[in-house]
Amino acid sequence: HFYITEKTATANPDKHILKNESNEIKLTYTETLYITAFLKAEEHKLKYTNICKQIYHISYEDENEVNRTEKQRIGQAIARLRKSLNCIQEINIVSIQNGYQLQLGFIENTALL
């Protein structure tokens, strides 16, 4: 299980469920991989190279090597994840230079168990 503070949201990655006090979201396998990777990442930031390596098992030396097709694939996955998470207003995924950041409006601390 991973917990996004004890009162606001919890998840069971094995069952692909994220829930808070008022919502329970069934995530796809890929969405669960993304959420887990974001929560483990420093400042919840993932560069394209990190996503390719952690989610898709493709290694790139630097951001310039990540091709347009991979970026589109990642963008589509992020769009689906945003749609799945839209009922939890405190969770947002924003574009950053060469990647994305998970923003958690209610977080005091984040634990991945």
C-alpha cells in the first residue's frame, strides 16, 4: 500500500485502487506505475528519460534522445491519468521542462509502503 497522508488518500497498487474520503478510483496497470513512480521521485518530478526507463524499460542517455513518438506516448498516458484523477481536486499533474510533476495540494508528507 502507499499512503498520501493518512486522512486524504490511500492506494493499493496490487489492486490498482486509489481512494480518499469521498472517492475510490480504479486505475489501470500503467496508471499505477505512473503514480508509484511520481511518489518515489524527488519533488514528485519525472523527466522523460525517467519515465521511459521506469515505465517502459527503454534507456536514454539524455532528454534529447527521447523521440517524438515516445513523448506522445507519455503525453497520452498522462492525459488518461489526469482524467482518472480529476475527481480528486488536490492531485494535479503539470508539465515541466522535459517531463511532468505530480502536485499534491494537501500533502504534508508522502510515504510509499
